[in-house]
Amino acid sequence: MELDKIGNVPAALFEMKPEAYIPQFIFIGHPDPTVEHFVSGNNDKIMKGCFVGKFSSVAKVELNEIIGRVIGWEQTARDCYLFIGRRKLDTVQFVKFLVMDGCFVVMYMLVSVFPEFQDIDTSSFFWRFNDAVFRDLLLFQNQLPFFLLRSLYDLCVSNNQTILGNTSFIQLTHQFFIDREGIGYLGKDFRVEEDKLEVKHLIHFLSCYMNFPHQDDSSKSLDGTPLMVSVWPPTATELYDYGISFEKKSHYSQKMFDERTGILRVPHIIINETFESTMRNIIAYEYTIRKSPGVSNFLMFMRFLLNSDNDVNLLIKEGIIHNHLESAKEVTKLFQDLCKNVVAERNLYNYECQKMRKYCKHRRHRWMASLKHDYFNTPWALISFIAAVVLLLLTLMRAVVAVLSMPKPK
């Protein structure tokens, strides 16, 4: 299907922030001459050569044999691209970048997850350029077909059973992301039926398996009738004022909002230097395929939840957001900017947001929240309240005893 292929970032998104979609250190695939100046020197070429040599050594397969195998995968790989430039490359050029870039990516992932594969050369490049490479691997236009990476990885498995064991490439990919700070929203209770999964590339993998809630009843109202308009959440501070508390969502299968306990579970979000570019590129992919808007929907949900600096500070205090930016104001602006030109054709959070808004309509919840926040917000306040109640009861008992002790009139 054409929409599932590796293509260009839609112009409406690209023009908003071009630097978020352009490699800053390493190109994966045939370079685009219009942005070639963004790459710093020849470090990327030297690094690729080093990692390709290491891959050949680890797989115990000569480079010529690798080339021969990749030639057999050429047409399948061509069919994965919408880029006219890449599809028009001759066999020599096309196979060259598949071999160089494919072996590099697989070896980079292996070195990241299994330090046993590091040597002096690879570790030197790894620690100097690790963050830059990781950021560039998660650009929509910088992707390689997933089947190519998996096939190259399989060449390494048979000769490295002691280290790799039965680790599949899907499992390696999951561990590669789990180990990175900032990808904490990838569910640790990861389960997948690998024979039924058709991952297209790394961006597709993240889009499928981020620990963001996915609802199946998004088009229904609470009474089961069709819902005609999208319902988004109140702000975080409004929810807090109505007694809703926040918890980190630790498992993919966890319920998002529990109306019985008034708990809203949100994935842990680490906002660091790669967060914006990663989210923008996943949005670009989802915008292109138009059938799996999970991450785009979640970011829109957060956009409504974080409408002010107070909302951001509240989620920071609750441990939901770990902010590496300079201020809460930057976080608020970040989510606003991420959602510009993004249209949620399906709101996956309609049902959950309806439940939240219904919860907030009950005055009892607001009264209880006000009592808790204003009078019982510290242990000492609670102790003082209990002491006052005990004192009041003792005074009342004393008064009752005094009345009962009075002599009865004759």
C-alpha cells in the first residue's frame, strides 16, 4: 500500500520547523543534496565504515557475501520507498547504501543494547556521537525498511548465541528504545505476536508501541449513542480542583481514567533535546498514512491538558513530566506548537474525556477536593483537625456528664 511507504514529510508540517526533519549528523539512505550541508564534516562516513567493518566481524560474513544477499532483497527494498530519487538509483548505488546504512544501523543498535560488542573504535564513536545519531535515526525521511534490518540482524544471531540467545530483532528494537532516556513512554510490558506484526521502519515501530492509551469506543457517547463532536479533557488544574489525581501509567494495558477512584493515569514523559524532533517525525508519519493516529491523538490530548504553566508545573510535581527544558512555559509552548496543522480525524480519547467531564459535574467531588487541598494538604493539618475533633468530643462529653450529674429537682 502506497501510504505505508517511506516518503517525504508533508509540506504543511515541514515548513513549520524544517530543522526537526533534517539530519544533523548522519544520513540514512542516499543523501538529499539540498540539505547535505547540515551534516558535520565526514564523521558520518568514517563512523559508517567503522561500524560496517565491525558488523562483518560480528556476523562472520565477508562484505561480498553481504552485498550478494542484499542484491537479492533489492526489489523488495525499492518497493518500500516513495522517494523518486532513491527508486531511480541504479543497482550499484542502491545496494551500496542499503549495505552501508543497514549494517551501520544494526551494529549501532547491537552496540547500544549489548556492550559486549563494543571495541575501541566503535565505543569512541558511540560515546562521542551517540545522542546525535539516535536523534537522526528517528527522522521520517531517514528510515530504512525494517525487513532489511531484521534480515541483516539474523546474519549475526547464529554466531553470537552466547550473547544474543533467542533475542529477536523486534525484541532488540524494543530494548534499544527502552534503554534510552526520553523513550520512557514505550511500554515495559511489551508483548507482540511477531508473526502477525508487519513493522515498516523504526518510526512505525514507535507509533505502534508507545505506551499511549488506545481506545476502541472513541465514536460513542456514554449512553452508547453515536458521538457527533470531539470531546477533549479539561486542563490539568481544573481536573485537580475537581478531585482527580494523577499517576504514572506504567503498563500498556492499564486503564486510563478510573471514575471510581478519580485517578487519571498518564505515561511518564521525559522532555529532553530529542523529544520534539521525535514527536514531529512520528506525527509526519501518521499524517501520511492517515490510519494510525495514536501518537498524534495523545499529543493533542496533552495539548488540552497543558493549557498553562500551572498545568505543566502540576504534572511535574506529580511526577508525570520530567522536564529538561528551561521552564514550564517552554513545555506549554512545545505542546501547542506540536499540534499546529495537525487534524485529529478520529479522537481516540472521546470516551475517556466524557467520563472525566461527567466526574467534574458532581459538586460533591469539588467539595471533597477543596476540603482535601485547603484543609488536609499536610500531615500536620490532618493531625490538628483530629486533635480539634477529639477536643470537641471531650468537651461535649464533659458537658453531658455535667448535665447528668446535676441533682434532680424534687
